Amino acid sequence: MSKVKDMSLAKEGIRKIEWVQRHMPVLEHIKKEYEETQPFKGITIGSCLHLEPKTINLGLTLQAGGAEVAMTGCNPLSTHDDAVAGAADLGLNIYGWRDQDDEEYYQTINMVLDHKPDVIIDDGADMIMVLHNERTDVLKHIKGACEETTTGVHRLEAMHKDGALKFPVVAVNDAYTKYLFDNRYGTGQSSFDAIMGTTNMLIAGKSVVVCGYGWCGRGIALRAQGLGANVIVTEIDPIRALEARMDGYRVMKIRDAVKEADLIITVTGNINIIHGDDFKYMKDGCMLCNSGHFNVEINRRDLEAQSTSVREVRESIEMFTMKDGRKIYLLADGRLVNLSAARGQGHPAEIMDMSFAVQALSAKYILNNDLEVGVTKAPDDIDYEVANLKLKAMDIEIDTLSDRQKEYMCSWKEGT
Ligand SMILES: NC(=O)c1ccc[n+]([C@@H]2O[C@H](COP(=O)([O-])OP(=O)(O)OC[C@H]3O[C@@H](n4cnc5c(N)ncnc54)[C@H](O)[C@@H]3O)[C@@H](O)[C@H]2O)c1
Ligand SMILES: N[C@@H](CCSC[C@H]1O[C@@H](n2cnc3c(=O)[nH]cnc32)[C@H](O)[C@@H]1O)C(=O)O
């Protein structure tokens, strides 16, 4: 069963799915193995992930392993209508279309839950919240869930601390082969891909403010610097602030940074990073976007309250005219610019290859192990399997420890 916008887009969707398949060798390897071993026979897997070709390829991998797969999106703006039409044509149960309102967004989450999944793959934890708050009828079927992103893991850890979480969750985000590559290089590249595609503006010579110097912030700052920007970082963690300084960036408080900014990219996972009087200090023409979480990092309501008019001046760019005449531009409604902008393609296929390989292996791990309720990291075995498969696909060989080296690493008696 499916609910998509336009099935006539299926052919183009399938073309795009086939393209990413050629660039996701680790997931393709797992797909072949799953075709033989059928780890998901009789199992239903429900996902709430950005609906675009790479995610469809994860769905096809789970389906190849015997699962009934039901998918919806984790962001009202990130769905690619051609890819979901292609997925429906390929036999996945898929519910979603680009530009949903809140009601439609939660309706389609509920349509996936109607399949009574055994395993959930979530991104941001919205599906898991619906399960616990409204769809407790489905809870008894759930053996466990995988969570894709940093803020989702934080939400679920907070939920467990409050004693509210009802099943085990594997924090896929916390696998090395996920956050070191996806959050850093994926977000770094895909954010600029979307910002430049949306604005057609030059980055070189601009003052780019990166709010948050976590894994995503590091990647964005690195790419901004590579494109010739003057990079400013804001942080609340003294160690990360120091790291940003020694990586070569200027570090300052947000109130000082906004005065210099040509482009601000929030990537903290936190609320109200740009809000209130921050907008008063911005230069005419300042551009704002978010690559972090949902639409809470830039306070749109505060921006609206200080403006006299708002209009879309180019696809995914709104221009706010401020009371003093300055123009401030907001990209993609303050939602993840790399996925929500009309030109947003998400992370490169080679990156999602690893993230979704961890997902596919973690879903099997949940079924094969009697995990306790709580949030656990994906096991190291999965990380090493994914890293080894990726190196192999990239035709890279590495060294192994000799017996003498192993012995030396475990001993304490030998000195200079
Ligand atoms: N756009 C994407 O495709 C994408 C990819 C991966 C993760 N994410 C999301 O991006 C966000 C960041 O993820 P991460 O893995 O980098 O997390 P992280 O925890 O490594 O980094 C977040 C950083 O923000 C800082 N921070 C928090 N509040 C702040 C504030 N008020 N001002 C300045 N800095 C502040 C923290 O100190 C931390 O260093 C999360 O919401 C995550 O879910 C998005
Ligand atoms: N659902 C929330 C939470 C953040 S999504 C961030 C996650 O998106 C994932 N992601 C980034 N690019 C892609 C992509 O192209 N396809 C599918 N997922 C992606 C990435 O792994 C990251 O952890 C929101 O929309 O605001």
C-alpha cells in the first residue's frame, strides 16, 4: 500500500534509485547477503527517515532480507516525490510527499504504525514519540528501534532517564562509521551543495558563522574555509570552542558574530540559537539557514515579529523586510537546508552507504539479541564490519599487527 503524490514520476524515481545503488557498495553487499540469509522473514520494519533515493535503497535492502517494509518521511519538506513513486512501484509500502503540513506529517507516521512494525528505524524520534504517546496499541509488537541522528538519541536518552521509554533503542548515530563521516563530511558537503544551489551566491570572501562546533559544525566550518570564507564559530562548550580556535577559526559570542555575518548556519540541535534581538544586529542581506534539527534553531516567530513583510523571492528563500528597511533571508523555512531546500539532495550516496549499512545491520542485531530497554550504541563489530567493507569497496588495504607488535602493545615491562 502507498500514498504518494504522483505515480507518473516513478520512472524518474527508479532512475535515481539505480544511480545511488551504484554508489552504495556496502549496502549492496549487505543486500546480497540478506537475500540469501533472509534475516527479516516474517518481520515488519517501519521507518521514519528522509524519503529520497538513498533511503529507498535501505528500504529495498530490508525488503531483500524478507521484511515487509513501511516507510514515511521524518521531515515535512525533505521528501522527493519521484523517489517515493519509484519506491511504490518497486513494492515498498510508502507514505509521503514533499511539503506536508503538520497534520499530514503525523498522519503518514500513523499509516506506517498501522502496519504494526516489529522494528522501527527513526530519525529525530518523532515516530517513537507517536508510538509512546498516541499509538500504545502498537507498542506490544515492537522489539526495538534504531535512531539515526544526534538529537533523536538525546531525546530518547532523556525519555529513558524519565522511565518513559518502553523498548531497546540502538543509537545508530553513535557508531563511528556514522557520525565521523555522515555528520562531519556529509553535512559539510551537502549543506553547501544546498546553500549554493539555492542561492547561486559566492562563498569566497564571505563571513560565515557556524553555530555549534560538534561533528556537523566541524564539517561545515571545514568546507566553508575550503570555499574561501572567513569562518566564525560560536559555542557554549569551552573545549569545543578552544578546538575551533586552534583549528584556525575565530570564536566569539553569537551577539558579536551576528554583526559580522553574511551567512549564518546553525547546527547545534538546540533551540533559539538565533532569536530575539539577534536579528536587530544583522547586516542588510544576511542569510540564515539551519543544518541541525527541525525548525527550532532559528526563531522564525521572532524574525516575523520584527519584520514588516515576508515573501518568497526565489525557491526556498524567504525575504524578511525589517522595520528599518534591512533585508534578511531565511532558507528552507529554517529546516535542515541540506534536505529541506528544494535543491537539497541530502548527503552524498557514498556517505549514506555507511550510515544505512549500520542501520541494516543494527535492525538484525535487535532481532538476534535480547536487548534491555534503554539506549545502546551499535556494537563495535558492526562498526568494524562496515569500515572493512567500505575500505574494500574503495580498494584500500591497511596493515595488521604482527605478533611481536601485539605482544608489545599488551606489555608494560619494556622501557627505553
Ligand atoms: N543536516 C543533517 O543532515 C544532519 C546530519 C547529522 C546530524 N544532524 C543534526 O545536527 C545537530 C548537531 O549534530 P552533531 O552531531 O554535530 O551534534 P554535537 O552534539 O556533536 O554538536 C552540537 C554542538 O552544538 C553546541 N551547542 C549547543 N547549544 C549551543 C548554543 N546555544 N550555541 C552554540 N553552540 C551550541 C554543543 O556544545 C555541541 O558542541 C543535531 O540536531 C543532529 O541531529 C543533522
Ligand atoms: N528528522 C529531523 C532530524 C534531523 S535529520 C538528520 C539526519 O539526516 C540524515 N541524512 C542526511 N542526509 C540524508 C539523505 O540524503 N538521506 C537520508 N538521510 C539523510 C543524517 O544521517 C542525519 O543524522 C529533521 O528533519 O530535522
